[in-house]
Amino acid sequence: KKIKDQVLVIFGASGDLTYRKLVPALFDLYKQKSLPDNFVVLGVARSSFTDESFKEKMIDGIRQFSISKDAPEKEVNTFAEKLFYLSINTDDGTEYSKLTSRLNEFDSEKGTDGNYLFYLSTPPNLYPLIPKFLAQEGLNESKGKIRRIVIEKPFGTDLKSAVELNKSLLNDYEEHQIYRMDHYLGKETVQNLLVTRFSNSIYEPLWNRNYIHHVEITAAESIGVENRGGYYDHSGAMRDMIQNHLFQLLALVAMEPPTVIESDAIRNEKLKVFQALRPLSHVDIQNNVIRGQYTAANVKRVPQKGYREEKGVDPNSRTETYVAMKMFIDNWRWGGVPFYVRTGKHLPTRVSEIVIHFKPTPLNLFVDNKEYCSDGNVLVIRIHPDEGILLKTGMKVPGNGYKVKEVNMDFHYSQLQDTYVPGAYERLLLDAMLGDSTLYTRGDALEFAWKFVQPILDYWETNPNAPLYGYPCGSWGPECADGLIEGENMTWRYPC
Ligand code: BG6
């Protein structure tokens, strides 16, 4: 599908995301020859950049963060000619006429043909305002032109605010014009989940409660909150990672096959997963949800600050930097299968993976085998780093008797040496420009995801003394999280 000529307007253009992710990804798209001939990026924010100083800053970002950061100077400069900047007070509706005039200029001078994609990468309090101001300028009316809005996470801070934001957007825009961002969906390996499940006849017949014992989804980070303490302290791991990124992974693992690979067909099936999540009672929250907060430690001999000593964080903060939880999906396929979800900052390593634990064979024939005690095959889908897929199977050790050994069938994306693997933002920006919302979340599913986590947030809010376990930086989080996993001698997978 050919991308139409268009202007990409980035609100919040002076921020980190534009510098580190968006513009470097746009440059990668340019390198891949994926951008349309007539294409303009207009950065919008309050800070007073000129076109020139904005370009300079963005070139610096490309040089550090783009996949093609070593591209020849001429190429980077030619791309930078597409970048412009407009300084306005984005929370003042009367300033938006300046934006309209600038867009009209682009249409006549750069041939962008009235097609506009608006990307909101601002503080979330502006998410309801900016679309409204754009609508007041008539910039929401498509009339055959591209008029789309991309909204970065967080989409709401709780169920109520997410419902309100959806409502306010839908007053001025059609659902098909709204693109709610979750960058996990742009990751190549996450999309590969659909292909692994639905293009292989060997997995799907086993992909249910009859053969799967339990499922683990982990997103571990080795970094802390860095310079984002101010934001994070009002968010916490449940809002920052679980409600969005990890639930998106859960939906892709658990959904039914769609009838076609199309946006609504896929998103309808994902919605049903969120609708089937078993609501958590207070007792379930006490027993099945564990929260933690990192404390100071020497990690690899480097002292790491505790969370409460981080800049922007309340010294008495009870915000969680770690969550592990057990949940169930009450439907025909998954009845009784526990799903374990876990995320945390300052864990020993950075890894995101989905681990499918198959049930053991009905009878262990190789009973004399002291070295091998199989709890069942394990399929590990590694989202990052070292993207790939690994299946653990039993194999006979050559020689006398029947000694069994666990071996790995292991595929790494890095083996695809000549294949270009696009970054998540690259893929998602391209899709928004094309008008393909498959990898964006839909309003209804998002609300159901909030609906599920809301009782947990409320419980923590109203019971400030509910346990919050400290865990030293560089450890795997509170030890009691091991006890969540049902089954004798079973525990989380601890990848190195
Ligand atoms: C962001 C969170 O959405 O995702 C961050 O706000 C987190 O706190 C990041 O670090 C993780 O993304 P990735 O792609 O590095 O796993």
C-alpha cells in the first residue's frame, strides 16, 4: 500500500521521545525509502526552537538512536530538510490558527495535500485538550484527507480517566481516526506471536488448558526510574507496564484465531480476552498480587540508590516498582490455567519473554532417570533482547539405557543476518501513516484492561499498609513472588 503525501505534526516535540525515538525512527523509514515523496515533520511545543535549532537537535538524536545512525552526513542532512518547528502555547486554543496557517503553507509549498497525522507526545493532561483545539480549527474533518491522531501512553491514569478520554476524543473524531499507542505491539517478536500461533499446525492444537500447565509473562528491566521519578511516582509498575504492555502480550497469547489478519478482526479477539479476565476480589488481591519497591544495593560493585532516594520521588513513597501477579482467563480455552505476569525495575537483567509451560506426559516412562525430571516442555518466546524462540525438549543421551537430557531448539533473530528488523516506533509510525490500526489498541479493550486493574489500584490506595516488599537493586524482586506459582518445586524462569 502506498503512503499518501502528508504532514506529521508532533506535539511535545521538545521532549525526549521525539529526540530518542520518533525522529530517529522517521530517519530509519527514510533510509528504507518508506516515506512518501512529499513529507514534512512539524515539531510543535512551547519551547522556543527555530527550524534550524530543532533540526540540529534532531540530527544529534539520529546520530545517537537511529538504527542507521552511521548514515552519510549528506543523507542525514537531506532528511533533516523535512523537519520544521512551530512554537505555540499548546494549552491555549487561540494559538492553533498559527498551526493551521503553517499547514496551509506546507500544502501549497511542499505538496502535502491537506493530509495530517497528529502525534501527541505531550504530558497526558493535554491529551483531551489538543484534539479539541484541532477540531475547533476543523482539522478533525477528513473529507477524503488523512486526519488521524496518535496518542502516546499513558491512556488515562485509571478507568475513569480512560473512559473520559475516550469519550472526549469520540466527540470530535471517529474511532478509525484514533491510534492509541503501545510500543510493545510494534516489536517484531510480538507480531511474530500471531505467526507462531496461527501459521504452525503443531502449536495451536496444544494451545489450551488440556496441554498447557501455566503461562509466564515477564518484562524485567535492569534500569531504575532514571530521570523519570516525577512521572513514575504517580504511576508505578501496574500503570506503567502491566495495564498496557504486559496485557497486550497476554491478549496475543490467549486470543482466539481471528478470521482474517485485519485490524478489527484481531482487535475483536483481543477484546474478548480482556472481557474474560476473572475479576479479583480483595482476597485474591492479597494472595495473588505482590508489589515491591527497590532499595539501595551494590550491583556489580556499583552502588545503586533506593527508589525513595531517586530525584522526583517522595521519600515516603509507596509506589511499586515491581509487580508479580497470578490471574485467570475464564473461557473455554483457558479455564483453570494460571497466567503469571511479572515486571520490575532494577532486576538483574533486561529481558521480556513469554514462557509457555506444557503439561508433562501422562506417565513418566524414564523413571530411572535421576538427572532429568521433566515438568513438561517449555516454549520461550523472547521479546527482547536476543529476540527469538526456544523450545525445550527431552532427548536420549547416546549410550546404554534411557537417559534423557533436556535440549534446546533455539532460533535467534540475529541469525537472519540479511534481514532488516525495523524498530517498534518505525513500524508503528509507518502503520499510522498508512492508516493500519492493527497494532494500535482499541478504546474498548483498553477500558476493559483498566477495569481489571482498577480494584487493585483502589485496594492499594485505600489500604496503604497492604504489603509493599522492599527488594535490593539487582535482585529478582520480593522472594515471596516464587510462592505464587502453583505446582510442586515450580518457580519463575530466571533468565540470565
Ligand atoms: C515504557 C515505560 O512504556 O516502557 C518505561 O514507561 C519502560 O518505564 C519502557 O522502561 C520499557 O520499554 P522496553 O521497550 O525497553 O521494554
